[in-house]
Amino acid sequence: MGRIPQLHPAYDAAVAQTEQDRLRDVLEAAISVTSELSIDAVLERIVEAAAQLTDARYAALGVIDRTGTGLERFVTTGLDDETVTSIGDPPRGRGILGVLIREARPLRLTEISADERSVGFPPNHPPMHSFLGVPILLRGVAYGNLYLTEKAGAQEFTEEDEEIVQLLAAQAAVAIENARLYESATRWLDQLQSLADVGNALATELDLPKLLELVVTRLRDLIDARLLYIAMPEGDRGLVIRTATGEHASDYVGITLEADRSKTARVLERRRSERVDSILDDPEVDQATARQMGARTGIWVPLVIRDRAIGVLVAQDKLGPDARFTDEDLRIAEAFAERATVAIDLSERVARDALRRVVAGQELERRRLARELHDETGQALTSILLGLRAIEDKDSEEIGRSLAELRELVVETLQDVRRLAVELRPKALDDFGLVPALERLAETFAEQTGIRVHLEAALGDARLSADVETAVYRIVQEALTNVIKHAQAGTVSVVLTRKGDRVVVVVEDDGKGFDPGRTDDARLGLVGMRERIALVDGRVSVESRPGEGTTIVAEVPTA
């Protein structure tokens, strides 16, 4: 047997000194990494330290995305900016990089291209041969991987290199978690402050359009959405986008979302928030509208207060490499929606109360004018008529004819005055109630237009409240006015019934009808109807087709 050669003591000391130096470098690198609180700075420090400790020409760190199958960040060292630009998009976690993501254990290779799992390099990528990959793990959770290539002065990385990088990776995992926690805490503080600021702003803004604009603008900043909008129900039109902010936002304001094929309408019905990571795969989404908006992902948050759904807040496509929203984004949107809903409800109630006061003032003024026309102007005209009769008996035949013409004019004027008084405020509505007033309205309408009116009322003997009676009377009055202006009808049916605690009014004509989707509501007086009926918490719907007449249905609570 040959004699085992003895190592020189100086060599042993040099090796020990080298190991101490490397351990010191590892310790300094760990301290340097853990002292950073910025995620980007932490990643850069880790990559630089790993390259320095292993004498690697190139080093990179890939942060694993939420799915655990790809990379959401890729930080490098050793490549200049020009080379990075010429390579193009960063890797997504295929080939050897994908092996580390899937297996989460160290990997050393002498030649990358010799491994059957390698998929090669993209154009303009520098040549790389030796490889060392180490997962960044903490409590069994993989945060990412360290990749080192081209060890200086050697064909491959050593076991010692692997151990050192594993020590660094363990410290890096703690540093990354701390940095994420710090950024998360800082972000939450900023979000809480923003929510407080928005809450104060919402409490002082009562103009609904400005309020909606404030909501979408501030929330979009909080969750980094490409597009954000609010859709609200408008009568029988379905959901209409009232305000939007973001990419091409102005193109979408006013768009109607079909109730039967809109996810927004479904969310409003369910009154439950939803997050969708792939709009293309969701069967409830109207794909045509989604393509028009360029949407890939989204979150939907209903605006609900006191069990009343007033709209839906929709965000599409988170800005950045991953378009999917997080659970945190959804929680922020929900917290924001709660404050926004209270503000919107307050704005609507203030607007409704102001409109109610205006309408009440109008009705009071109409009552006064009707009383004056009936009691003063009407009596004066009657006195003139009686005086003319006395003159007729005494004057000549020619004067008599002139006076007869004058008498006829006065009679017509008196009829017009009485008609105006009824239109302003029918006296029968105050004295006898809704049904007698509608009977008189139907009778006058038929006499003046020649259109047959069938009135059927089954409301019982009890009077309704003054507000409800006035609202129902005006709805029928406006509906009959529409028949004269637009319907070209021969017959009109007016039916009033009670259904539980509600009064249902149906006005139906046999006229030419119209297409509700292509007709301006304002031109048909439907906006005024809806505003008036909303004051007594009722609703109005319109059904019509060209050539098939029109049906207006109003429901009003009796209390």
C-alpha cells in the first residue's frame, strides 16, 4: 500500500482561513439582505450576494407567482441593460427553471444544454454552461429560486457553493417575508388613510354624478385597475353604466348591460361579491361586451344598503404582469363599496326629498291657481254671461246676433277655464278621492279626443294617502297625454287594483306602439313618470312593440 500524503500545515491554515472568509461573507450578506424592507431592494441584494459568494458570472432570482406554476418577477445580475433588452421578455418558468419550481430542491449541472429537460435559450441570450439552482423556502413555502451560472475558473459549481447558497436562501426567505409583511402593512395603512379621506369626501358630496366619479377614480387608484365602472338599474332598461374611469372609459358610459346575459345583473340579483380570474371561462359573462371592453379578469361588488341593491361596482384587469386581482383587492373594493353605498343612498334621498318638496310646492301652487280660476275667473265669466242675456232681450236683431256670438265665445272660454282648472288640480281629487277624479278625467278625455276610455277601479272604499292619490292621478294623466301625442289609438283601458299593500295601475292602448330600445324616454314623458312615482317609492314599467300598442304599469305602496 502506498503512503497517504500529508498536507502541509500552511495549506490547512489557508483552507481554514478561506472558509472563515466565506462564512464571514455569508454572514455579512445575510445581514445586508435582512436589513432591507423594500421587496425590489431585497431581491437585488440576494442576487448580488449569491453571485459574489459563488464566483458566478450570472445570477438571477425568480419569484414564484400565486399559482405556484410560473414566475411573476425575475431579477438578474451580470447582464447589462442592452443585453436584457435584446433578449426580450423574461422567462416564465419553463425548462430547467420550471424543474426547480416544480421540485423545489437544489439542482447542479455541468452543462445545461445536456439535460434533457432544457428548452434552450432565446435569441441574443449569452451562452451559459454550468448551473446551480437553489429554492428559497420558509416553513415549507417556496417564495422563489436562485439561479447561478458560469462559475469563474471551474467547470461546475461545488457542494460547498450549494451549501453556501442554501444558507443565503434561508436568510433570503425570511427577508422576503419580512419585506412583504412590511409592504403589506404600509399598503394597508395607506389604504386605510385613503378610505378615511374618501369617506370624508363622500360625506360632503351630494351631487350624484360627481359622487360616482369620485368613487370610481379613488378606488381605481387603490387596486390598480385598468378599467373601473359603476352600473345602476334604470327602470326597465336594465343596468346602465353611469360612470367609468380608466382605459377608453368615456366609450362605455351609457352602455346598457342586458339583464338576461350580464354577469353584472347576476351579481346584483345575488347581492354577493365575485372575483373572476378568467372572464373567457365564465359562462355568465357577456363575451361580446367583454371583448368590446378588452376585459380578461374582473371583480364585481354589489352596492347594497338596507337590503336594497342600488348598483354594481365592476373592476377589470389589474395593471402589471399579472392581470388577476387578489383577495386583498376584493376586500378593499368591498370596504370601499360599503362607504360608497351609504353616500349614494344619502345623495339619492336628498335629491328625492328636494324633488318631493318641489313637487309639493307645485301641487300647492296648482291648487291655488285652480281655486282662483274656479272661484274668481269662473264667477266673473258667469256674471258676464248673465249680463249678456239681459242685453239680448232689449237690443236690435243685429246687436242680438253679435251678442250671441259673444255669448258663445264666453261659453267656450268658461269651458277652457274649467278644463284648465281640472288639469292643474281636479277639485274632485281633493273632495271625493282618486276614483271620481279619474272618472271625470276619462270622461273629459273621451269628449275632447273621441278616443274611448274604459276605466275599471277596484280599490275599495278607503281613501289612499294624498301623495299616493296625486301620484297615481298624474301617472294616468300623463299616460293619456301620451296617447293623444303619439299612440294614434282608438281605445284606452285604465285598470286600478290593490295587491296586498300596493296599488297597481295599468294603462293600455291599441295604438301604433314603439320600440322601447330605440325611443327617447324623455320624449314620451317616461322620465317624469319615473321621477314622480319614485317619490312614493313606486316603480313604472313600459311594454310596447311597433303595431301592438303600449302598456304602462305602475306600482305604488299604499302606505
